Amino acid sequence: MNTLSYKTVSANKATVNKEWVIIDAEGAVLGRFASLVANMLRGKHKTNFTPHVDCGDNVVVINAEKVALTGKKMSDKEYVRYTGYPGGQKFTTAEEVLKKNPIGLVEMAVKGMLPKNRLGSELFRNLHVYAGTEHPHEAQKPKKVEFKNN
């Protein structure tokens, strides 16, 4: 009798089945939404998840300009960047970022939840964010994934 009936399956680039999914960000809370997208990109929702392999899906996010922040984060949350010059620290609020570049707001939130290494960079390339409902990925036949705000 074979006592080892289950073997550990370790996915690799050849055995991974990547799909295309589309998620609507309209009315979604940014952090909760970004964590769902990061999990989909990483592949943690799949049974053959392997930590060192890109086994996640290609994610298309639409309606990025309609994302929501709770409380007073829209005016109080600050994004910091540094120009490289003395006194070159620049601060922008989430409200300004949303007006100027709504795609960047969602991308920054998701990128912060991915690994900080080569795999994270590779996973980030599978994210496609669009401000409106139009996107050029109809040929890939993406599956619609519902996001439920809790």
C-alpha cells in the first residue's frame, strides 16, 4: 500500500496556467481592493501556489478614478517623494494624486503589497489599470471578478 498518496506540487513557469481577470474598482475601498488585487497577482488564491514562481493571474482594473478612501484619508493621507536635492522632499495628498493620476494611486497601493524583489517586479507587470471602463484587453476574454466591500 502506498502511504504517500499526496505529493507536494511545486509549480514552475511551464506548468502555471495564467488567466485574465477584470475587476471593477468603482466604490471600492482602496486598501481592501489593493490587497485583493495583490493576492490575485501573486496567485495565492490558487491551489498550486508556489512562493518563488509567478503563478498569479493577469489583472485588469477598471474605473480606478472611482476608488474610495475611508475617513479623512482623502485629505490627510500624504504621499512623499524625494527629488534627490537638498530640501527636495515633496508631499502630495491622496486627493491631489487621485485628480492628477488615478491610475497611479491604485498602482502604488498594489505595488506596496507585492514582494520587494525581482519576482515583485515581474508580478507588477501583470497589472493593467485604467481610469475608465474602456480597456484594450477584450481579445484575452477576461473573467469578471466581483469585489465585495466589507
